[in-house]
Amino acid sequence: MDAFLKNLPKAELHLHIEGSLEPELMFRLAGRNDVALPYDSVEQVRAAYDFSDLPSFLNLYYQGMAVLLTREDFHDLAMDYFCRAASEGVVHVDLSFDPQAHLKRGVSLDVQMEGLLGAMKEAESELDLSTALILSFLRDEPVASAAEVLERAQPWLSQISAVGLDSAEAGYPPGPFADVFRAARELGIPGVAHAGEEGPPDYIRSALDDLKVIRVDHGVRCLEDPDLVRRLQEERIPLTVCPLSNVRLKVVEQMADHPLPRLLEEGLTLTINSDDPAYFGGGVLDNYRACQAAFGWGEDIFRQLARNALEAAFMTEDRRQTLL
Ligand code: HPA
Ligand code: ZN
């Protein structure tokens, strides 16, 4: 079974590239850039990753990315992750990044884009890994800031596959971002959004109605609203579920309590993803393995989940046909 899960061609649709920053690389970049870290060792960093909820994680996530300053840093961050992903049987990644979090630290969008796009090109040619980029807005920052980032991103629109919405969810509903997502759509860029991770089912509804998203990130709390479940099922809206993330951020207490089996019974279009692999205990393969251990699923279910991800990924139809 383990060899089957490893060799299964998997796509990762929910991955914050900043959340793939392993402590080893964090130290290397801190040394290279002369950035002080509040830790003495890699072990100390890992020991600090004991979260009580999403905000407690986000504090360390935003702190960790302080080592990312140059094009080379963004390139190395992405390449480090792409190599790991490829070694786990990942064939495609829709990676998201948080431009506002870097702009706020004085790192230009040029630096971010050139570093990430360079690594994406290299992944394609050297690892046979296709990639697509999702520009995510921070929902706990003003809407005007999101609008400004979209404006600044104009030179790279052809290389941005979607806009996203992430960061602290509770108290930050999607509705206010409707105009920004509409502006993106008018530029030919579809939307995805985190909803129903810590926030209520209404946030999922709002992401669909107000932002017109074509995928929902997480979405696990939809189960609290049977009408919404029916709608997600009928409209075949993909949910990018991240089981190990949900355990580490205490959305659920343990894997055995995860709602994935119930979501599956409801006939939803599910995908399995890692979210922030460096912080949550593993990549896509580890998430597949954790589901196998907790739910005892057979090969057919994993085949379907992997297929859902390939079908919902931002990739060319030619590439999709070679992978399906
Ligand atoms: N949820 C919301 N925002 C995030 C996450 C997450 O899991 N990871 C990085 N930004
Ligand atoms: Zn996420």
C-alpha cells in the first residue's frame, strides 16, 4: 500500500509556499541574510510548532518568512519544496503565496515573482513537475491592500492562475473581497478561497456567491449545513482538504475524528493536500498515509482522490491528458 500511495501520481492544490520553509533552510537563509532568529537550533524551531489554533500558527508562519529577502531566497524556498514533492510522487503543484506579507517587510513583488517563477520553470524542466501560481490575499488586511496588490501584479497576469484568500479566518468573512475577486475575473483570473476551516458554513456560501470561487480551500465545516453540502455536491465544487493541518491546528482533535469519511459519503469532490508541510508534519504523501492509517481506505478511494486533484488543478489540458 505504501508503494502504491507513493507511486500514485498526485497533485497538490493547497500549498502555501511560505509554509514549506523547513527549519534547516530557515537557518541557512538567516545566515545568508544576516537575519536574527529567536531560536538556537533546528530542534528548538520544531519544538515551537505546537499550535492551539490557526492564529497561533500564523504568528510563527509570518515570523518564519522574515528570512525571505532576495530572488534567490524565494527560488531556493520553492525549489527545496519542489524536490521534496517530486520525490513523493507529486506531479503537479498549485502553489499559493502571500505577496502582502512580503511587501509589508519591504520585499518587492518583482523579487517574489522572479524567484518563484524561476523555480517553477526549473521544476518543469528538471523534475517533470508542472506548477501553477495562486496569488493569495490576506483577509485580515484591508480590502484596499488586496486591490493594490492585484494592480501591482499586472505585469505578471499571464503567469498567475488564480487569486486566493487566506490568513486568519474567524471574524473575516469573504464578502468584502467581492470587488477584488470580480476585478480578477474580469482579467481572466478565477478565484479560490479558504473557507470553513475555522469559519462557519456561511463563509463557504459567501465564497461561492460573493467571490464566485471555483474551489474551496478546506471547507470541512460545510457538514454543519446540509443544504450547503448538497450544493457543493451538485455543483461538484472541489474541496482542498488538509487533514494533518486540521489536526495540528485543532480543527479536529485527531485523525480518527476527521470528517473526511463523512465528506466522502456525501459524494463531495475531495482532494488531499498538505497546506503548510514544514509546520504540520509532512507533505502530500504523509497526508495520504495518515488517511490510510486512520480510515483504512483501499486503493480505489485514493485513485479517485488523486484523480479529483488532477481534474481540478490549474494545468494545460495537454498536461492533464498525459497525467490522467
Ligand atoms: N489557513 C489560513 N491561512 C493560511 C494557512 C492556513 O492553513 N496557512 C497559511 N496561511
Ligand atoms: Zn491553507
